[in-house]
Amino acid sequence: MKVVKRNYYDDQGNLLIKPYRLKDLAEIYGVCNRTMKKWIKNAAPQAKRNRSQFYPIAAVANILEALGLPQRIETKKAA
């Protein structure tokens, strides 16, 4: 099975604001789906999905505003 690494950031390191699924948001924040669902329920209850798996852009913006921007930490490989 091929593992696909999704790119959530642009070349400058800024988070791309677009419709995301719950699992994508969880991956961005580095938590499990269950934790992300609880965070959204508590911090941004107005952020709802519309008949699909994806949170619309407005809901993603509300979630980011309520939870704050995720930190992007990269590790460097040892020489």
C-alpha cells in the first residue's frame, strides 16, 4: 500500500486555508481524530460539516481562530 503525504502548507510555510476533513485537521494539529472532534465541539461549536465529510472554508477559519494556528515543527536529520 502506498502512503501519500499530504501537503497542508505552501512554499513559505503558511497553512493553506481550504476545505478539510476531520482527519486532515487532526493530522495538521498532530492529534487523533477523537481529540480533534472534542476540541472542535468545545472551542468552535458553530463549525459544522454540510452533508459531506469536509468542513467548509468558513468553518475551517472558525476552527483555526478558536484553536489558534498549529505549530509546524520539523526535525533535522543527523549527519
